[in-house]
Amino acid sequence: MPRHPLLNTTVCTVCELHAESTFRIEGMDCREEVALIERRFTHLTGVEHFSADLIGQRLHVQYDAAKISAAQIASAVADAGMRAWLEHEAPTASTAEARVWQTRLLVASGVMLACGLAAAAFAAPSLVSTSMFAVSVAAGVPLTARKAWQALRLRVLDINVLMIVAASGAIAIGQWSEAAAVVFLFAIAQTLESRTLERARLAVQSLMEVTPLDALVRDRDGDRKVPVDRVTPGTIVVVRPGEKIPLDGRVVAGASEVNQAPVTGESLPVEKGHGDDVFAGSINGHGALDVSVTRVWRDTTLARIIHLVEQAQSTRAPLQTVVERFARVYTPSVLALAALVAVLPPLLF
């Protein structure tokens, strides 16, 4: 299985001060969470460089070990409303239960919103429909409110803060139905974004599981199984009928049809013989193949595809950077203007 080439913690052998660690981040599901981490790390003494991997829910941090520790970095992530632990450490709890509760609250919010709209349509007493809308708001707002609070703690006005302001404003003027609709629709948007990212993670994970963990190496001592990360270029690997090819290489003996669909998407098997290249993760057909390895496991075609997908998710488009810079000025300006419009006319006129 392809693994990340980054070590969990690597300390400089010269100064023994600079270190690099990879953290797993629970709750990092969209760009807003990444922006909160960036805001928290901007003035954090000792952090030299960091990059976020949304697909893998990882944070790669380079830091001065004399000024800051891994525990302090995890604490800084906690200040942004997420939980962090070193990649090689096991988490203390699972997020499955939290997701189940979020789904239940979302369903409850939608059901109560529909009931409130139905009650209003059939001219039920306003207290009945208002109570239903209030329950809808209470069920749908917790996740948004938590994220908004974390953003306010870091002095950031993000979309979560705007949604809370919009819902509060609607409630203040007695428009409970609008407040419930805003909260419910935004909760759906957050859930869909989280589910989409989760599907991308599962897709990447399935790619990582395509490559076998061991390779059958043939040398002067005979055939023996060796972990793929210990196989070097030039080694002869035996691929039996029906097995997956463990590493990129070139066929030196044998002939067979190879199913390359897991890597290239080709619908039909491709005949492979002496001198033909084969890819890690491909499925061998009826014949046995002797393959001379041409790339180590971290440089295989499949591993590079996975790396490119993760890199694409962690890299911002130029337009996205411009929009985020614009929002930093636009959002507080609009909020300030709205406050002035609400306060000044009654005082002046």
C-alpha cells in the first residue's frame, strides 16, 4: 500500500532544534477550518511552515523544537475548534457517533421546518408554527454556532458567523420561518460538503489499497515475500496468475493479459510480454510474469496519482485566494454597514 514519504517526526541532525511532524486533524472538512488553523498559526512562535491536506485530514508542520512542541501545536489546533494528534498515535475517540448525531439533528431540523410551514399554511395558531420553527433552529444551529464561536475567538468573520447573524436578525424581527429555513439550508450545505470530501477520502483510500503490501521477489536464494517498500529497482518480482502487480516494472519473462483498469481506466485487458511496461495495482491474467522493478513504491504511477490528488486538494486556485482576501474586507464592512443602517435612521429621523 503506498505510504506517505514524510516521516511522522524528523529531527535535524545538525542543530537538533528543527523538526517536522505530521498530525491527523479531526474536524477539518472544508476551507473554513483550514483558514482558522492558518489564522491561529500566523502568530505562533516556533512554527516555520505548515500545509494542510484536506483529503487525508493531515497537517504537515515544520517547527523549531526549542520554541514549541508537538503538544503545543495540537493545543493550537484545539483553539481553532479541531482535535489533532501525531499520525503514528491512535486517536482517543471515534467521530462516527458525532456524525450520527449531526445527521439526526439535521433530519429533526428539516422535519420541524416542514411541520412549521404546514402549520402556517393551514392557518394554525402562530404559537404552534413559531414553536416548530424554534425547534428547527435549535436542532440545526449547533454545528454552525460552534464553528462561528471558534471563528470569533480567533477574530475571524467567516460564513458561519454570517449565518448566525442572519438567523439572529430574522428572529429579532419575528421571522422565525426565515430563520429556520436559513439554518436548515446551511446545515444541508455543510453536510453535503463534508460528505463529498468523505467520498473523496474513500476514493483515495481505495486507490491506496489497490497495491499489495508484499512482493514475491526472486533472487539467488529462491522466491520469498518482501514488503513493497523494501524492494529496489532492478529486483525481479514474480507475479502469478490472478495476482496484482506490486510495483511498476518491465516484463523480462512470460506473457499474459493485464487488467490496467484500476490505474488507467482501460475497459479491456492489455497483452503484456517481454519488454512491456506494467503498472503497480494492475491485475495479472492467466499467465505468470517475471517483472524487473523500475520504480520504488513511493514513485509508482499509482502513488504519484494519489499524491497529485492530495496536492490538488491542498492547493488553492488563484481566484480562491483573491476571493478570500476580498472577503476579509467585504464581510466586516457589510456587517458594519448593516449595523449603521439599523441604528442610525431611528436615531436621526
